[in-house]
Amino acid sequence: MSFSGSWRAFKNRERSRPPKKSAGRKKSVPVYTPIADQDSNAVVSRVFSDGVMSYLDETSEEVQCSYKRSWLKALLAQPVPLKDRTPVSAGDRVRVEGIGVQRTLTGRTDRGKRLSRYAPGKDGHSAHVMACNIDQVLLVTSAKEPDFNSVFVDRVLAACLSEGLEILLCINKMDLHSAFNNELPEWNFYQNSALKVFEVSVLTGQGLVELKEAVWKKKTAVVGLSGAGKTSLLRKLLGESIGRVGAVSSSTQKGKHTTTTSQLYLIDRKRDAFAIDTPGVREFDPVVALEDLGNYFTEFRDLPCTQNGCKHIEGVVCDAERLVRYPSYRKIYLSLRRIQNENAT
């Protein structure tokens, strides 16, 4: 797919241009101003390296757009602590002008709640905004193939709690979970918490009716590890053929990426409901302040050491070390500290 007005081409052109001779005046920074909600007329459905697809409000038609050069230049020039990997993301409310193949994205509203992670391979210098303007996150894991991963769950939970997002924890592939296993499941901690937990199977249909009711009237981002069956599950919930399904590696127990970019699917235009299928991930570092991480492990809040300012990571004996999720907290804390230290250099 080819687009004019590519933001990546624009950045490359700007880098290749020779510096202009200074006339003794300070270079002015273009002013970026978000558009008002009532001035938007479309929602971003997909973002590529060289363009955008959006659903028009009036017709629900999905159209391709290029970026308005002056708008893009102003957006990229803004000083922000952490740059976004792309100018817009799935779920962004935008204004699209033009007709036919000559459509241009000319503005973006202020964003509501979003799901973000540090962009992989960028050393903490940019964020990957996976979905915007959402009500909740459907976090898809699996009972087996790959095995349930509590550290991944806690990473996504931290990102969601920092944004005030509602969380639905889905345990897929329950058909592979032994019915004769008398031990408590690995996700028992979450079942006993305030989280909504759904045990489902795409193969047998277990739990799908209840889960569909939870997502049908909301703006939902769907996130999961590669191979957890996220896209297969979403296909069942939406009743349409979407995405591609990949196998799980028998040697690594990790899935193969089949959804390569976030994709928004309209559910109910009148209710403004949609689902965003995000790319299956192998790593997820939440964009949260290091000093705030403990706030997202709610069982840490009332510990005596917490009241004394303990960060639960090093030094004196810590009360948190005896808790079920402490190993997960420690892994996330150390990975965020490394990223944020690299970002400071």
C-alpha cells in the first residue's frame, strides 16, 4: 500500500536537508494545537509506515489518508518527554479532508485513555501507543501453549491502572487445562482480586457468551502474548474473519507474530463501540514512573515497609518479599530502571 504524505519520508527529507544559513534570528517552532472533538470526523483504524487508514463517521467507510505536511511538522516539533513512535494510533479521533484517493489527515483531538509501552529496540526514547481513546483492555493469556505468564499480566496491569482503564483478564485455551489437576490454577491470585477473570476456550466455546457481553458495548483494546490466541478469540467475538493465526513454536513456547499493526474494528457505530486488535507481543514494558510502580501492586500499599518509604527492591529486609507477586514486581522494576536510566543518558 502506497501513500503520499508519508511521515517517515517527511522525517527522512528533513534529516537530509542541508542546514540553512542563520540570519541571526532564532528559528521558530511550529505551533501544534489539537482540534476540538466536534471538529473530528473519523477514527484511525490502522497506521502504516507511510500512511493511515480511517473510518469516516458519516458513512463508516474505511479510507486511506496522507498527512497534511504543516500539521505533521508542527506535531513532530513539539517538545515532549517521550516521543510517540507514530504520529497517530488506532483509536485516535482525527479530521480527514478531501475526496476519493486525495484524502488528507489534517488534525487530531486530545487523547483520552490509552494503552502504551516503551517501543522495543528504542532504548526508552520513544513510546508505542498501541490503542487510544479506549474504555477497557481485554488482556488475553492462555492456560497452555504458551503457559500462563503472570509477569506479562502484571506488566499490562501496571499500564492499565496508570491510565485508569478497566481490565478484563481472559484465560484462553482452557480446553488444554487438565480437568484432573487438583492444584489451584496459576491465575488463582487474580480470581481472588477485584479483576474480572474469564476462563474461555475458542475451541469448545466455553465462556465466550459472557466475554462477548463484556466487550460488545465498549471501546476495547485487545492485547496478548504472541500465540495466546488473541486474534482467534476476537474473531469469535466479532463474528467476522479477521487477522491471521500463527502456530506456537514447540521449542520456545512463543507465538509467531501474525497481527503486525493495531487494527480497529467497528462493533456498533451508534454506541461508538469498537475493538482494537493489537500486535501480539513478546515483551511489554509499561510507560509508568518508576517511583509509582508499587502503587499498581495494591497488596503492597498497607505493608509497614511501604509506609516507611520502602521501594521493595534492595536494602533492608522488606515485607513485600513474602508476597505472591513480589518476583514479578522485582523483574518489572529492574527492567524499567534500566530503560529509564538509558533514557536519561
